Amino acid sequence: MLDILLTASVSFIITFLAIPVVMQVAEKKKLFDIPDERKVHTRLVASLGGVGIFGGFILASLLSVQGYLNPEFQYFFAAAVVIFFLGLKDDLMILSASKKFIGQIIAASILIHLGGIRLDSMYGLFGFEQLPEGFGLALSYLTIIVIINSFNLIDGVDGLAASLGVLTMMVFGTYFFAVDFQAYALMAFAMAGSLVAFLIFNHHPAKIFMGDSGSLMIGLINSILVIKFINVAHMPAVSVPLTSSVAIGFAILIVPLLDTLRVFAIRILNGKSPFTPDRNHLHHLLLDRGLSHAAVTFTCVGMNVGFILLAWLGKSLGSTTLLLIMLSIAFSGLALLYYYKRPRRSLVVAKTEDGTARLKTSPKVVTLAKEAQTAEKKN
């Protein structure tokens, strides 16, 4: 327990001290997230909070996890470095969806083929047990990539992705601590400590966003933890066996995961790329009903907690029955949201010289030096 507390404290302190420095650098270099017609913020906000999150997480993990006892962690950290720099470049320059996808495939390959993070069995879900090797590999890649993107896509409201990340890390960390998988518990609480520190600066109105470098990182660590959770919970020797671990793992990630799967399916059915941005996410639907940023975050986290409790209480039902019950409740709630949809206000962020308003789009992070010089000349 002392190791857990020390790890979470170290990650919290490092991130807490790093974020103000990142904000100062972003202010000095004029690196901001520019609002457009799809985003919900209307101010210039730095989106490099993932730098502080990654710094706190990686340093605390390296100090606490004993590598010689857990050799697979070197590959976890290697994949984390790949995802961090992938997200950082996207925050600064905007990467195409294809380049981001290739980077995520590389990180997933490291986890699966070197780190041993893979799904070889469905553990009774829909009657399936052991999977053929090819199908198991494909399912592992799909699971990791979808979870990585799920936290990236849910990161649209102040405090939402970080709050959900704290929740999932606490749940996974507590379970791994209970079954004596110390290294995985330390990794989970290291990320939780960093996210708690980040939330101090990210609650509404946010002073900084985590950006892709932070959200993709949360997704990567969650993908490692949920696959390990599913595999460990079915081991006969563990002190807390869970025969419905597949459904419980899904419940722990249900808000970001189900939202991503739903949005991906809608985009594909409409003939679009699954990575095409839109305003069809759960947080957009809630905002369109008049909820504030804080209310949206509280609602989503509350729903996630409710599904986790439901999964825990119904763990004896089996993964198939439990999953079907959760999906029925989730889609019923979504149907009500769509039914009571009301018109949303359009975001106007720029005006033309003749006074007509128009929506203006721009890259995520831009340098405002030229704009400032132009303004000075006009004055």
C-alpha cells in the first residue's frame, strides 16, 4: 500500500509542477487550440497538457515498477513513448488520420508481439472460448486501437476524459492490488495521480487541455490494463476470480468505449471514414440539451460508475447475459437523448470585413505571431 501511495504522490507532484511550466511555454510561443464550428470552447487555450501527464506518469512508473521482475513493462513504456510523440505531433501540426492510424498500429504491435498483451479467449462470451491465433491477433489489435481512440474522442468537454481516466485507473489499480499484481497496480495509480493533478487545471473553464498526447496515452494504458484484467480474472489461482471479466472490463470503459463504437458505426454507415470529426458524441448530445461542462462530466462519470456497480452485482450472470443487459440500458438511454434533442446554437468565431458572420476553421495549434503583428500595424 505504501508503494501505491508513494507512486501516486510522485506522479501527482511532477504533473502539478510541470503543467504551469507547459502553460508558460505555450503562452510564450503562442501555441493554442483554436475554436471552430465543431468544438465547444470559444477561447484560445493551450492543448499541451499531455506533456505534464506523460512526464508524471512515466517518471513515477519507472521509479516504482521493478523492471527485472516485470520485463514486459519495458515494451509498455516503449509503446507509451510512441503514442506520446504521435499525439504531441498531432497537437502541434495535425496529422492525417492515416498517419495516426499507422502510429497506433506500431504501438499495438509492440504491446501484442513483445509485451504479451493479447486476447486468446473470449471466456464464454456468446459461447466462444479459445480463439484461433489469427482471430485472436485481429481482435487484440482492434481492441487496443479502439480503446486508444475512445479517450481521444471523448475528450471534448472540460474535465471529462481526465475524470473518466481517474475512474478507470482507480478501478483497475484496486483490482490488481487485490490480486497481488503489484506492477500493474502501480502503473494504474501512477496515471491516476497525474490525471488528478491535471484536473486542477482542466476543470471548467479549463486553463489547459490534455490534447492528443494526453488522451491517446490514457487510452493506451487502459487498453493494457483491461486486456490484462480480462486474462487475469479467469486465472484459477487469483484471490478474486471473475467469470464475467469480459463484461466487467467493458463496463469499466463503457462510456468512452461504447460512444466510440457507436460513432464509428454511424460514420461508416454514412459512407465516411470512422475518423471523420463530427458533433455526434455523447458529450455533444448532452451539451445540446443545455447541460454545462461540469454537468456533462458529472453525468458521464456517474453513468460509468453505475454500469460498473451493475456489472459487479451481476457478475454471476455470465458475460453474455450481463453484456446484453448493459447494452440494452445504454441504448435505451441514448434513444431518449435523441428523442428529446433540441436545436443547438451555432458557434460563430469570426466575421468577414463586410460584417457577415461565418464559421472559421483552422489547425488545432497555431502560432499567433503573424496575427499579432497585423493587428499592431492596423493600430
